[in-house]
Amino acid sequence: MGIPKYNEMYLPLLKALGDRAVHTNREMADTIAEILGITQQERQQFTLTSGVSVFSNRVNWACTYLKKAGLVESERRGHHRLTDEGYQILQNPPQLLDNNFLCKYPSFQDFYLAESSSAERSSSPSESDETPQDLIDHAFSSLNQKLADDLMAEIMSKDPSFFEQLVVKLLQKMGYGGSVSDSGFVTQQSNDGGIDGIIREDKLGFDQIYIQAKRWDPEKSISRPDIQKFSGALRDEGASKGLFITTAKFSDGARASAEKQHIVLVDGKRLTRLMIEYDLGVSPIAKYEIKTIDSDFFNGADE
């Protein structure tokens, strides 16, 4: 069913606190997951920017919004219970418990409209069903997708030899060969035998990874025969580890063949993701920090 939006958790959250007892974030999330049928796999999906659980993040924001409306209160950080107003709402819930309904409470309206204005969103509460974290993640994903597209365009504007050098540099950025500058190299194009590059797997060079690098049209697919040809080149070299990396895609047959031959495949989409992750061909233009409470500080751990 997918993970509900934060405002779809309002009523389940009130139900999770329906016994009027104090419950922790974890207890509250467990009960909401049971009510909504959220699977363990769904609970282990993480946000792009903060690395926290998407489900837990939305539960926490739902709790924040209900607190702003005065339906939930916190005895201390991470421990919540229903207020009298929250209990009354739970006994006779509206047909739709959403931000429009919560705006009947002045404290929520002041908070919500101020937040909407700062985010340059509509002042209509019903139009917002994403938490600030969701908005950040979506923006981050969109920016990275555009960057990936721009990277691919730049790669395709270069000649194949540039791409082979790029692949070796990427593996070095990823830590193969340690800090040794000559840990990888591109083979001679006239006599490479189907091997485009070689890189050490460790600092001392006890093992090597043989590379096939194909700068092909991103809309085309590498097929099974291409993998088999590379596998034959690996056997000729007595190699046990191969990496086939391309700007294109891989057919299902190619993937099945590579799995049998223990050849690692990297297609165009994964290639650009790795370049972004390891800062190859890209540079930062801005950095943002998302901060949270330092529990150790408030618990006296630094004393």
C-alpha cells in the first residue's frame, strides 16, 4: 500500500494514544504500523538526505502537527499522550481529520500558515500533504536527476578514450588501489583483447579487476553476446574479476549471463549516481545542514 503521508496518520496516531497513557515514539510508531498494515520492509525505507526512516519521520511530523493543534502533548521529549481535546476528537472523529480540520485551532493555524508562507506554498491546508523532510528529499532527488542527465550529456560529448579514463578514475575515487596514483590504467587501444582498463583491488596489487568500458547510446542495450565476449577476454587473461561499465543499459539476458560469470555490471544510471556520490566530474555549490536535538547534551553526558 506504500507509506501514508503524515496527514493520513493523524487518526491512527490518536488511536495509538487512545488509552490516555504516555507512550514513546517507538511504541506509538509500532501501533500505527499495525493499524495501517505497514510492513517491516516499508519501515526500513530511508530518506535521501537525513538517513532516517521515512515512516518514522512521517509519524514524528504527524505528532508535531497534532501537538500544534493541542490534541497531543509531550510529557518529555519522545514521550506523548492525548490531551482532553485529543481524546474528545478520538471519541467522535470527523469524517476527514486533516489540516483543514486542524485549522479550527488557532495555535495550529498560526503555525501552519507561517510554515506554508516560508515554504512558498499555497495557504490552503488541504494542498500540502508532505512534511518538510519530504519536500527536501524530493528537491534533492530532482536536483540529482538533472545533474545525472547533465553528466551523461557531457560524457556522450567526449570520445570513447575519455570514457575509459573516466571509469578508471571513478574506481580510484571509490578506493580501489588505495591512495596509489598509478593503481589503475587504460590498456592500449590497438591491442586490448577486449579489456579496456585494469585496476588494483588493493594497495599492494595482489588482485586486479579487469574492465570493459562501453560509451554507447544511453537508449541502447548491451546484450548477452557482449557479456560472453568479455567473459572470454577475462579467461584469456586468467582473470577472476571483471567489471562491465557502460553509458547504455543491459538486457535481461546480459544480466543473467553476467551473474553466471561473476561479472559486475554498471549501467548508465548507476554510473552517474556513483559519479555524484564520489564527487567525480561534479563540485558542490551549496551545503545545508539539518540539525536535531543532541540528547547527550541534555542528558548530561558531556558533564
